[in-house]
Amino acid sequence: MIKHLGLKAYGKINLGLDVLGRREDGYHEVRMLMQSVGLYDKIDLYWKRTRGIELETNLFYLPVNENNLVYKAAKLLMEEFHINDGLSIRLKKFIPVSAGMAGGSSDAAAVLFGVNKMFNLGLSMKELMERGVKIGADVPYCIMRGTALSEGIGEILTPLPPVPQCQILIAKPGISVSTKFVYEHLDATNLSPADHPDIDAIIDAIKSHDIYGIADNLGNVLEKVTIPEYPVIAEIKNKMIQLGALNSLMSGSGPTVFGIFTNPRAAENAYEELRYGSSKKLAKQVYLTNFYNTKEVTRHGK
């Protein structure tokens, strides 16, 4: 019996996000390129003798019951395998909340992994992913992590080669965006061909290990809804490009924006400008990190 596990739940960005249409069940058919980044939440699991799940977080406004995906993930496995022991979960958030970076899904994925290991359930990654989709469409990817093509409602995953390493500047303005609102207001039937990102071109660039080709083809169809509602997203994108980013894009349904940098000094200067300089009014949270397969330490700014 493992009595304590420390876990890292990594955030993601979308190098490309396209919506192909709405299904009869109300979900949207998507084609997305997912990429883990070095920004992560910390999760500690503690075995306890008394039955039940306890959840603590460092953010007072997050639920600590079944309305939290972390709680749902633990409950799903503990009920399925009739685990009568208890579990205490301590969640420390760094990934921005309601920001298009799959923070909640990644936390749930980490807990599925952790409960499986702590109680020696013997589930494979595939079996964890099959259970994860019951919690949320992004959870299977967050179990897999890395670089992947995501299709269907997000549950059909194709691993891709690692992207070239570089600096990623992440900035979240002081707003939250409802994913449900964005998808409900996206009229996928009236999009022009130019509105759709070239997902295949990004895949080709990934396979060619071409960071410039990846940056040139970044695209997110959901910007068509989110940016008119929140123009600050476009302001942050433009500022990052002015400060030396190869390109910049909104992640998921927003409002988080990321910029890709290949010049470490330019990335550092852009971080300082958005965090402390004259542009600090644009973003409430700023992070300088890189892709997940790095050992470099993430800089946190709030």
C-alpha cells in the first residue's frame, strides 16, 4: 500500500483547433493539436484509514466536492473497485482556472493515474483513458500528454513526434471565459474555408521538426467568437508578436494566450514587459515556460 503520492498535472495549449460541426448529441466534432507545457498543478494523495474522499485546494473559490473533476476522478475508480479505504487530496493550482489550458482535466487525469497506482488497480493507460472520457473530453489527452492530434469530441487521439523545444510565454487576462458560451455561439456551418486552421500543415511541420512551420500555421477557429467578446485577447497576441514571438494564439476557448519564442532573451524581455512593464494591465497572470519535455523550471507570475 502506497500511503503518499506527489503528482504533477501539466497544462496544455492548442497549436491548432478546428471545429468541423455539431453532432446530434450536442457535442462538437473537433480536430485539435494538443501540446503539453511545463506549467503544472501539484497534487498530493494521502491514504487514510477512514472511508471517504477529502479535497483541499489553495483557491477558496474552487469546489471541494463532486463538482470538482479531481473528486469525480477519485470517486469513479474507488467506487468501481470497491475501495473501502479513504483518500485525502491536496491540490495546489498554478495553471490558470477557466483559461483554455485543461487545468481541471489534467488534475483529474493525474488523480486517475495516482489512485490506480496507490491502490494497485493494474489499469493500463488505455483503460485509464477509457474511464477518463466519462469525466471530460480532454481527460484522455491529459493522461497521454505530449504532442497529439485530438479528434471526435477530443477522445480520439493520435500521438505525434515531439515538437522542437523553445520558449512559451503564457498570459491570461483578468477574465474567465465559458467554454459552453463559446461553442454555443460558434456557427460552424457559416465559416469560410479561410476561417479553418490548416491542421495538416501543422502536423507536417511537427513531423519535419520545423518550429517556424508550426508557428506560421497556428490557428484557432474559436477566436472568431471569443475575441469579439474580449478584445484584450487580440491585444495580448499583438503585443507578444511585437515583443518577438514567432506567432501567438489563444488556447482552447480562451482567454489564455501563448506566444512561441526561439530567442530566450526576447522571451525573457517579453515576460518582464507583460509581468512588470507598461503592458502589465493586459494580463493578470503571466508565465514563461516551454514544452513539457523540458527540465527547465517554469516562472510563475500573478
